[in-house]
Amino acid sequence: MKKITISKRERRIIIVLMSINLFALFVNYFGMSPKFDLKDNYASNIGRDEAFILTDAGTTYLTGERNVYNVKLYNWKSTKAFWPFTEYYIEENKSVDNSQQYPNLENKKEYYSESRFRGIFADFDHTEFLVYTLLIFGIVIVRKLW
């Protein structure tokens, strides 16, 4: 059987792609990402307008869905979409009934919207890691064997 040799260029490409793959899995598993609050109206603290750089997997609440068990998003939502075919931006309109808190108020319902940019590596989990690892090494090996 012929020995498979990998060139220096191919080795560098594998190292770069695997580094990106490992980094995406690492930030999603540990939920590490800078978050920016982007509120239009600073007087109202009801709506959440925020943007994550890498991932929103470390948060325990959702925009658009209920997180009933209050667990991290990586443990709860990570298997619902395959990266990169996922929803990166979520926006939802909601309302709050203020009749209990402010009985003299004319308009008892307050409408607001919540929006979130979920990050570059949103919904990246171990399944994607395995698939992309097999693709990275598989393409190089198939090219050598072909």
C-alpha cells in the first residue's frame, strides 16, 4: 500500500481550518462571547436589543422562544439548526400589560421589540465539529488516494 504524504501547504491549511473549527466549538461550549447592548430608547428597560460577536450560547434566555428550564443555550438549543444554516438575527414584537402596576394609565399595554444578533458561530456544536473535521481531513485524503 502506498504511503500518504501531506505537503507543507496542505498541512498549513489543515491547521488553520482545524483551529477555526476548535475555536468555534470552544466558544459555544463555554458560552464565551462579548455582548453589546444596543437599546434605542434608554428610558425603557423592557426590551432587549443586543449583539453577540461570537455566540449567544452562554445566555440563559431566548428571544423568540421560551427557555423553560433556564439552562444554557448550548445545552438546550444547539441541535435545532446546522451551522451555517441557522438564524443569526432574531426579532420579536411583544407587549406588557401595565394594568396592575399603573391603574390610572390610559394605554395599559406597552409594546416593545426584542432583537438579537446571535453571533458568527451561533448554533455550532459537537455535531458540526465532527462533520467539518471529517470534511477537512476527508478532502485531503481523498485527493491523495484518487
